[in-house]
Amino acid sequence: MGCDALKRVFPRFFSISLAKEATVDELGPWVNGVWAWQLAWRRSFFDWEKPLVDHLLQVLLKARLAPGETDRWVWKVEDHQIFSVNSVYTHVRKDREGDSSPVFSKLWKCKVVPSVVLTAWRMLENKLSTRVNLERRGVMVESSLCSLQKNVYVVAVIIWRLLKTAIISGIIRQLHRRHNLPSKCDI
């Protein structure tokens, strides 16, 4: 249904379906060149569900099916309609081209603990579990957790200092190597 899966649009019906893993060709026959849906349910519908079932059937009737065509998944992002991890990455990055900056490339090259780099990346992408981000995702946050938001600035400062130290120490190491300068241990 558009970009949404039917199981997300009609979660109640998906939960009572007997054919959760079925492909379209397993959900009915062709009768005189017209597709006839034959859906199977674990139980009868409640009276209040009957209008929703009618809506589901109306949505299904709008689907364009062709006899003899194989039932398959299609990746609409690519012209050749074949899924690949690279096509997902390219598609996601294309939507976020404004985000590409030298900070991100330097971030991933830092020689610090991976959890620090990941936390810094999450901070730059505004993906940390702050109260605002949690509420935006529909997570109810108690007032005692509001301290998370106050601490984000502190976390950001700590991460920035760690990254800055890592970048500077990497530059110093490169200078030592290029100019054969003694390291701390040699002094």
C-alpha cells in the first residue's frame, strides 16, 4: 500500500491472519482473468472490525496484478530493481548530501575507542537518547530522566575534547614520523 506494508497499515488483521508468510499467488486464484482474493483468518471478525475489513479489501482491489507474472520483491530505488547494500547506502547518502562534511570523514579515521567514535557520530546526527529525541519517537519519558538533556552538553564537550585530542595526537605522530623527531619515549 504505497510505501507502507499492509501488516503495518492493518496490524490487527495481520495478527489474526493464517497466511503471514504467504506470497500473493498463495492468497487466491485467477478466475476468468480476474484475481480473486481468498484470505484466511484465525477467527471471525467482530462487528466493529467489519468496516475495516471492507477497507482492507478495497485497498487490495486497487493492486494491479497480472496473470502469469511471477510474485517477487522489487527494489524501486534502482532502475534494475535489484537490492544491494550499496544501493541502500547510496540512496540514504543522496537524501543527506548536505550532511557530508570533513568532520565525518575525520571522525571515522580517529584512533580512539570505537564506542567514543560511535557516540560522537550519534551526537552529530542528533541520535542520542535525549528527552526530545525519545519523545519524538513516541517514548514516554518521566521527568526524572530530564537530566539526560542537561547532560548532553557535558557529553558533547567530553567527546569533542577526546576527538580533538585524538586528531591532534595523530597530527603530532605524523610530524614525528615525517621529520624523524623523537617521540615522548625517546626523550
